[in-house]
Amino acid sequence: MLRNALMRSGFRSFFTHSTHSKRPNLNITEPLNYIGGKQVAPREALAVFQVQDPATGDVICSCPGSGKTDVDDAVKVAGKAYDSWSQTSGVERSRILNSVAKRLRVLMKVFSKAVLLL
């Protein structure tokens, strides 16, 4: 049930599911950066950080420790997005942000169920 909700919510490429346990396995299969609306492998991976569930100590995902090159890429893309965003009307920005807020409320419900199942 949780896996299906996550898949419908757009997290298909982020999560795998363990068939050996009733609990979902939220391990990210490969630590990726999210730059310019895409998941990209770090060009300069300095380390991989394990994120632990504080209640159990289980590793729940891995995050890349990206270097200067990756940060520079993200800042460059963000600058281009800013140029476009600054040209967007207030009405359109409001529509976009309300849509994002609605999506976050849905995801909050999905993740709160995940926490209960962990």
C-alpha cells in the first residue's frame, strides 16, 4: 500500500521495496543529486552519507557528499531558473506555488503513513 502510494506520488525512481519484510525499504538505490529537475550522479562524489532512522538506527537512505563542481552546477541551473521565475507574473507564481503546496500536503500524508509503518 505504501509502496503504491509512493510510486503514484512520483518517487518511483527513488525507492526500492524489500520483499523480505513488511516494512518498506526506503533505501535510495544510488545516491543522486537533484539539479535542474533531474536526478544526476555527482560528478565529484566526495563521500556517501548514510541517513539513519533515529528510532531504530537502521539506515534508511544514502545521500551523496557532492563537491564544488556539483554545487557550481546546481547554482548555475538555479540562476537560470531565477531568470525565468523573475519574468513570471505574480498570478502565475501564485498558481504554481499553490500547486506545489497541494502536492506537499499529499506527500506529507504519504510520508506520515511511512513513518507509522517503520
